[in-house]
Amino acid sequence: MGRRSDHTREELTELVLTAGHDIVATKGLAALTARAVAERIGYSPGTIYSLFQNFDELVLHVNARTLDRLYDQMAKVELGDDITANLEALLVCYFKFAEDHQRDWAAVLDYTVPGRVSLPAWYTPHIDQTIAILERAVAPEIAPNRRRSFALIAWASVHGLMVLASAGNLAAFGAPSPADLAHDMVRYLATGAAADAARPAR
């Protein structure tokens, strides 16, 4: 059944990832299987596993594409000299992306590799590029040696809210919407940043 000579390895990898991402975006992560991808591109499931070590690696590559799309949207946000306004603008962008890409973003939030303590080294740059935008967003008031820490706190906080919301844990405690909590969090972070900037250098 396979048309193994039709495409180079690079072309075939692109076909697989495009098909995988389309399946997740339209049907959700549960619909993503090696067989589903293989049927969509006209190859055998064995071909999929000749390109990726296992199914988990395939999912991470698909999720990395979603992270890249989030970065592309956030990179378009114009940043100014007010970190509260910067973070609010990025937050609005984030929630619009999450709303427009519910299934593929849910896959990023919900998927964990069984038995893995940390993400593979190739995956982290797909997160780091968005962290870098957050670093630029807080640059007006945060000292250079503190920007990465602040950006990571902001990212982890919003990401954590979305994970809890996705699992239904926020609603169980009668919490406000994730968006409302995230906007409050941004204001608290900005206030803390201003206070931190006002402290004498150590």
C-alpha cells in the first residue's frame, strides 16, 4: 500500500505532521493515531514509525506546531513602554488563540509523555520563543537579570490556569473564568514588577 519512493524523508515528515495537526485541530487528540495519519497520506502505519521513535514523539511534534502558531500570533502584538498594557495585550492574544484553536491547544495543555520527567531538548525552543516575547513585554520595568524569571512566572501562571480549566478543576471550586483570573494575575504581576523595580539594587 505504501508509496515509499514518492517522497523524500523530509517531504514525508512534513506530510505526516500536517496531517497529524489537521486531525487534532478538527477532531481532537483522541482521533490522532498512526493509522489515521497513514490513511490520510496514503502510506502504511509502519511508515509513520520509521520517521518517529514512537507515538509520543509524533504528538510532541504536532504540539510543537501549535506552539509555533501561538508564537506567530503573539509576535504580531505591538509592545510599548507600559508592561501592564503589554501583558494585557498578549493575554488577549493568547485567549483568542485558545478560543480559535480549541482542540489543538487542548492537546498542548493536556498531553504528557508517560514516564517522562522533562521535555526533550528539541521541544523547549518552541516554548522559549514565546517566553522571549514575554521578556520583551516586561523589559520597560524589569531589570535584565530578572526578565526571564518574570516571563517564566507569567507563562507558568497562565498556562497553569488553562490546564486547571481544561480539567474542570477551576469550575469545581466556583472560581471565575480563566480569562478573568488571568487578567487579575497580570495586574498583580505588573504591580509586583513596579515594586521590584523601585527597590534599591543589591
